[in-house]
Amino acid sequence: MSKKKNKKPHHHGNLRAALIQAGTELLDEGGQAALTLRKCAARAGVSHAAPAHYFSGLGGLLTAIAARGFEIFTATMIAEAEAGGGNPRARLIAICNGYLRFARDHEAMFNLMFSSQELEFGDPELRQNSAAAYQVLRQGCAPFASPSGTETGTEIMVWSLVHGFAGISRKAQSKPSGHPARDIRFEDILPALELKMP
């Protein structure tokens, strides 16, 4: 009598999540170049045709993975902000440190979210989750007056600084000691910001 293999059933709703998780693992292991629909299906333990029921090709899967990445990104910044105290500058620095920690700990995901040209940028989930992440940074900048006098001047300046610093600091960590950015903290480069007048 043949024994049936005990396969964990995939129900509607969690197969999509399982494929996203499998894709995320492949992304973490080998970057975007290592991620294909066939490999993702194999990792999730389903037929190679299964992803087509949930995603419009590889771009659709990458978009769903990036949307999930923005959720984690947002949660990371919020967690750092909550631990950063009530001082507006300390809170903003904490948010930016969360930004940097995510970029460091999830390098391939970060690259996918901000550099990939294969994402479906009109996807509602991706748009919603990326907007939520930006809103955390915007709220952190809200107490401060804009150096340029424009409504979004502070948040654009801080975003430019932290995003650029994320790239520089990641490269610095892979270089020998002595790299100028290796031991610099974000708070060391964030300029003094004036609080808005009440």
C-alpha cells in the first residue's frame, strides 16, 4: 500500500503569501537576478504554473514583494521612532536610523523597492504602502521649519540626506577601515533644524 505524501495544503489567500515569502527568500539569497517565477514556485512547493493565478508575470510578483517590503520598512521606522523619545530631533534621527537599518539589513529588498524598473508602479498596494512609509518620514519632519521656505523643503532635504547616506554607508561597511563614512552616524550630518513657530 503506497503512502501518501503529507503536503501542507495551500488555501486561497495564503498561497499568494507563500509565493511572496518564497520570492523574498530568493531575493535575500541572490538578489533580483536570482528570482524567477519557476524558482519561486519550486521554493513554495507548488506547480510552476501557480504564480500565474496571482501575479501578472515576474513584474507582478516583484511588485508584491516590494509592497511587502514597504510594510516592513514602515514598521521598522515606526519602531525606532517609538524608542527615540519625545524630543522632535531625537525622534527624527530615530526614524532615519530605522531607514538606515532597513537598508542595511534588507539590502536586496531595498534595492528592489527603490531601484528596480520592473515594478508595476501603478499597483494600488505598492502605492499605498510606499506612501505610508513616506508619511512616517514626513511626520518626523513636520515639527521643523523648512530651510527653503517651501512646504516640503524639510522632508525632501532629510529624505535626500538619509537615502544618500544609506548608499554611502553600505558601501563604507564593505571597505577597509579608514573610509571617511565608515564611523559617521546620521546625526553627525543632519544639520540643525529650527522648530516651527507656534
